[in-house]
Amino acid sequence: MKRLELAMQLTQSDTFYLHRSTLGCILKCWGNIMKLEADTSLLEGEILVPPLKWAGGKRWFVENHRKLLPEKYERYIEPFVGSGALFFSLKPNQAILSDTNKELICFYEQLRASPIELFNKLKAHHRKHSKEYYYKIRSSKPTSALGQAARFIYLNRTCWNGLYRVNLKGEFNVPIGTKTSAILDTDNFTLASELLKRAKLYTSDFEAIIDKARKNDFIFVDPPYTVKHNKNGFIKYNQHLFSWDDQIRLSKSLIRAAERGAKVLLLNANHTSVRNLYSSYGRRVTLERSSVLAANSQRRGSTEELAVQIW
Ligand SMILES: C[S@@+](CC[C@H](N)C(=O)[O-])C[C@H]1O[C@@H](n2cnc3c(N)ncnc32)[C@H](O)[C@@H]1O
């Protein structure tokens, strides 16, 4: 408020002369500062749980490995956003979020634009939830973007393990799961919407997004895990396979961004082929975690992942 009072005193003073366009520009800047301060205080101290569950989601990383993040950065860029576990935890002031999954990005757009309406639609699904209703909604094709977003989060919360998988026609085909509630205690769509107002959203392949990064931006990179000679559990859940050529293309675009001065943190499979891709760049850290995705209990247990820091 003090800044605003000062601005008003200055503009009322008869000894103070400013050209109208300069004054307009100063007031606009002040307006932006005040707006930023207001937004920041709204989200300060709030814990935001990501609204979606996602295969390969990084809640475990957020809880255990904050020390790997850069201390300071300007824009936060996440080219494989999924459930955005790190974005919702860090609550950055400026962000670029992207994914090739257009239903996912449509959901975030609607959450940002109409949080209350979206929540009401989700509650309506929740009230009617049953096996029969799930399959009816799964085969439905809402025409409005809000209807599509509500269907998307309803299916995400009630399908098997929060998976997203589509058939060759692009139709969601995950069976019903064991969760019976589409509403969670942690839901705060209004706050999530406020945070998303700080983000530009894109449905895009990663390369065009990484090419936007400039000096002091932070790029958090969490691609599907593909290794050179091995089909791992993650690729089969993707509509389009993320190939080894994509991993090579990704490494090249990240190295270009790091050379422009962006700070890159990549997570990936801890595999020799991936380590070799980044052998001349940055710092490689092995992360240990317990694995729960595999349906086969013999494949559960502790797995290793790789973090590559380039800055
Ligand atoms: C491992 S998940 C990201 C998880 C995310 N970090 C989280 O916390 O939920 C990988 C994401 O990459 C997306 N994806 C797959 N291929 C892509 C591509 N070529 N460009 C951009 N995104 C892609 C998938 O749709 C998926 O959401």
C-alpha cells in the first residue's frame, strides 16, 4: 500500500510534471507489482495437492529431493507436465506448462478458467458414480470443453490406478478402479486456478517448448522413461511410444537450452544408455525409490532413477 500512496502523492503534487504516456507506463508497472503481491500472498503458505494422479507422477521426488532444485530462477518450464507434482508444490510466479496429451491440457485450461463450475460438474459425476455410470461416461463424448474436463478428472480419479491409456481410435480404455470417491479432501480448485493463472499452457511436443527457454529459466524435464535396448513398463501406457530417437532429440534440445543459460533438471531411467547421453554435461545423481506401478508383485521393490543437473 505504501507504494500506492507514494504514487498518488507524487501524481497530485503540483511541482511534479510527467508526460502522460510516462505516467501511464509507471502506473501500469505499479499495477503489475501490486497484482503480483496480491497473487503471491493468496498462495503463500498454502499446500496445493496436484488434482490428478498420473503414471510416472513425481510426488515422491518432490517430497525427498528438493535439494536438487536451483535456488533461483525466473520462469519455471515443464515440457512433460502430467500431474505437475513439482509445479503445484513450488508455486512459481511464472510458468510454461506443456504436454502432448490434449485432454490433459484442456483440463488445466478449464480448471484455470472455471474452477467452481468444474468442481460442481465433478460433484455431479461423484454423486452418480457406479460401475455402470463409469462405463457410460467413459464412452461419452461431451461437446463442451468444461464437460470434457469434468469427464477427464472423473475418469482419472475412478479408473484403475489413475492411468491414462487410449486405443488406436484415441478412446480412453482404462477399466474402473477400486476408488469410489471422485472428490478428495485435498481439493481446492479455486487455489489451483489462481496458480494456473501464472502459467502459459500448451499442447505441444517438448522440443518447441524447450526452445522457448532462456537464461535463468528453470526447465524441469520428466519424460517417459525409454532406454536404448529395453522396453520398460512405462512406454506401453503411452499412446505414442517415446522412442530412443526422442531421447536423443531431447538431450540435444536440453543441451542447447543449457548453453543459452537455462537451468535444466532431467529425471530419467538410471540406465547406461541414458547416462552416456549426458556423460559430458552437468552432474548425474542416482536416486533410489520404491516402485509401486508394476502389477506383477515380483517387479515391485526398490528401483533407481537418474537425475541430471545442468547449470
Ligand atoms: C512421466 S510423465 C510426467 C509426469 C509428471 N512429472 C508428474 O509429476 O505427473 C510424462 C509425460 O510426458 C508426456 N509426453 C509423452 N510424449 C511427449 C512428447 N513428445 N512431448 C511432450 N510431452 C510428452 C506424457 O503425456 C506424460 O504426461
